[in-house]
Amino acid sequence: MISTIKAYLAQAKIGLKVGVKYRFHFLITLLTVPLSLIIYYFLWQAIYAYTGQDIIRGFTFPDLVQYYVLSMIVGFFVWCDVDKWISQDVRRGHIITIFTYPMKFLWQHLAFEIGINSLGIVLQMIPIFLIGFVFFGLAVAPAFNFVMFIVSVMLAFLLAFFISFNVGLSAFWLKKIEGIRRVRRTLLVFLSGGMIPLSFFPQSLQQVSHFLPFEYVRYVPIQIYLGEFSRLGVLSQLGLQLVWIVLLYFLSKAVYKRAFKQFAGAGV
């Protein structure tokens, strides 16, 4: 048991080292995100001024600015590229070595992603929080909402991981999955409310999104922080996040079994 835990911690440390290797990317992102927020700020300022409305789809202008700040913050936390690493390992033949590790394939990749994201939290998430408070009027959420927001973001990371993991497993059949990865990233950003809040979508699309896991990756955690749910509503949303995590976990296990059979059957 202890040796297994040490193995997963070692994998997380490897992820952290990979993140350190790409620290320049993290720092560049830290510079570009405030620029993106400035663009969103003046764009929506112009939209609110043109329409002459104080509230659009339930958002005042300050609320919408806070939404985008939080969207950037959550985006850092839930960023996951496990499909990229699986695809590379399959194409390069490294997957054979990985199967010899004394770790479960799924949990090994989860530990690796946690290691990478831990650096992103320090270099990106925390600084953007501070920038949001100082320059973009991000309000401090009540203690309950803030704690539940952190819990929700952690669950959102697991959701994003399982979605990406399942996409990565398709590499066992397709080898090259760059196109599918682009679709996954686009859907995850668009349908999670990363581009615009889901309340701006047509009613029919909003109804469809309720039956998909994407809104629980970004939109729901943000709404929890902004206090859009009652306490009971917050617990209900966390419960739905857990349901999606369990469903995607079992889907991941089922797809992995078929992927491993495909790999073994191909005699690679």
C-alpha cells in the first residue's frame, strides 16, 4: 500500500517537473490573460452602453466582468491534456513501458495531471485571483460559497480529466487524434460557458446542456462563487457533479478494457 502511494506521488512529481519544463508557457499565459480580460471588459462595456440596459440575461456589467475573471481562474485549474500524453505514448510505443509500471493506468495519468496543474495553480490561478480583486472588481465571496467553489472546482477538474482521458483512449484505435482533441477542447470551452455564460445561449441549447457534463466544468463553479444558488442548490449541483464523475469513471474503465484488448490483439 505504502509503495503504491509512493509510486503515485512519484508520478505527480514527474508531472510537476514537466510543468516546470514548460514554465515559460505558464508565464506567457499569465501575461496574456489580463490582456484578454481587458478586451472582454471594453467589449462588454460597449455592448451594455449600446443596448442601454443595466442587466443582460441576468448579468449586470460588473457581474459579467467577475464572471470572466472567474472563468479564467477555473480554466487554469481544469486544464487537462491527458489525451495528448496518451496519444503520444501510443504513437511512440512508450505505452508498452507504461503498462509495466506498478500503477493503474488511469490513476497514474491522474497523478501526473495533478502534478502539472499544481504548478499552474501557483503561477497562474493565484496571481489572476489577485489581479481580479485589484483591477477588475472581483468581490470576495461569502465563506460558504468560497469553500463550495473550491470543492466544485476540484470536482470540475476530475470531470475534465475523465472527458480528456476517454478521448485519449481513442488513440488505441485511431493513433492520431489531434482533430478529436480540438473538438474536445472547443466543446469543453463553449458548452462549459468559457466563451459566454450559458444563460446567453438559446433556451433550447440551455436545456440540452443540462443533460451534458460540460456546464459542471466551468459554469456551475462560477455560479456557486457568484451566489446564484441557494445553499441547498449548491449541494444539489455538487451532487450532480459527483454523479457525472462516477458515470465518466465507469465509462473510462469500460473503454480502457476495450482499448487494452485492442492493443494486445494488435500484437504491439
